[in-house]
Amino acid sequence: MVKIIKYDELKWNFLEKENVLVGFDQKMIFENFDVIHAIIKPKEKLKKHWHERGNKGQEVFCFYNGGHFKLLLENQEKEFNTTKPIYINFQNHEVHGIENLADNVLEFQVWCSPIFNNGEVTVIE
């Protein structure tokens, strides 16, 4: 079954704990997988955090237009500055965050498996 989701139909919610604006639609949720559209304001951070999703939980951050940001992973940092797509996979319990280094918003999608539950997040900073 084809599901068409338009950007302006997303339901937006600011997750204060993680410092990120997320948009979602019930049509984007499948049995064990969902998609979240995320926005980080200029010079802001998606705070370092990890997820409790069971043994095989994971998420993929999809930066379709690249971006200028710093990936905060465990105790490492890596800077990206590109207009080409970047896909980053995080496993269950892996500490991660993103710092937007640009002067414009950083938009990306997060593919979650299993389905995202706001109570699964533990913020580190």
C-alpha cells in the first residue's frame, strides 16, 4: 500500500529533553519501523543521549542534503560539511548527538526500529 506524506501535513512536536523539533504522521508508522523528520536550529545541539530499545534496536539519521554539523558519538566528535547525502546508523545504547554548526536549520530524517517511544531516551548532557 502506497503512503504519501506531505511535509506540511506533519504534526510537529518540540522534544525539550533532547532539544529537537520533530515532525511525524501516523501514516509513517509501520509494524516495527517509523520515520521522524527532525530539525535542529542554527548553532543548537541535539543533546547527547541514548535509547533503550531492546537488543536489536537502531536508528538511521538521513541527511539528504548533507549539512554542516558535528557528530557527537560516545567520546568522539567528527565534523561534516557537505551538500551530499550522509547516512549515520546508531545501535541501541550508543550515545550520540548532533551539533548544528550552520547558520540555517539542519533538517534530516530518522528511521527508527522498533517504533520510537519518547520514554526510551536517556539524555547525557
